[in-house]
Amino acid sequence: MKIEIKDDVFDIVSRLKQIDSDYFVLYNLDSGRFELHCKNQAHTSYCLSFEDRLDYRAIEKTLKTRKQNKDKLFEELKGENKWM
């Protein structure tokens, strides 16, 4: 079961909505994790999963993994994979 989180003490949800107004946050009772979803995604709205608490790391992870940053992120991953 999932519950939509509309606001929180640290305004993380509203700050995520400032990044993209189509973002919304659900709390997954089964996994005990927060999930970031996006209303305008084609097949699934699921974007990211966060730890058992909603804090600034959610904003950092969202900004880092945005579609606009995909090329930079792929290059970082390639660099990390060279060392494996």
C-alpha cells in the first residue's frame, strides 16, 4: 500500500515540486521507503526510491538524476565502471 505525501516538516515535497511540478512523493508501507513519481512519464510514473526518511538527500539525488543530466551521469558511470 502506498500513501501520497503532500507536505512534510522540512518542505522536501514542495522543493521537489519546484524542480518539476509533475513530481509527487509516495510512501511505500511494504518497503518502508519513499518513492518519487512523475505524472508525465509515458509508461510508469516511478522515478526514484529514497531511504526510510525524506531529507535533503532526496533533493540532491533528484537533481543529479534528472533527464537533463543523463549524458553527464552516463559519463560518470562509465568512468566508475573502468575501475571495476
